[in-house]
Amino acid sequence: KEAYRNLYIYSIDVDTGLNKEVYKKKRFFFGNDSSEIFATDEYIFIYEYSDYGEKQCITRINRDGSNPILVMDENGEIVMKPVQ
């Protein structure tokens, strides 16, 4: 059950098909939550939504999984603080 509380980000090498875990975090919300992931050339953005999208938070990580930053907290406030 503990694994269901985590969100995992993997990098997949398209040439070899090999994958590796680059980031793991505890989910911000539990229950009827959902997540979306968007990637740019520099960052991966993790959008997490609470029950039916009532609340959301955004976490940004580097493409290699380093430097996680909480961009927006569950109250909709822009915080830009490192994730502990």
C-alpha cells in the first residue's frame, strides 16, 4: 500500500528501451487524486489534483530528477520553495 502513495517518474532510453527511476515523491493528495506530467527541454512539471480537481499543486524538477521545487501549493499560492 505504501507504494500507492508515491508518484514515480522514469526516464526511458528510446534506443535501448531501458528505463530508470529519476524521481519519486509522496503524493500530495490521497483518495480520488490524479496527476499529469509535462516536460520541456529543461524541466518536468508534475501537476497533482485532489478530489475531482478541487485543489491542485505543481512541482518542478530538472530533467534528471534533481532540484525539486514546489511551484504552487495546494492553496493556489506560488511558493517556489525546495521540496524537502
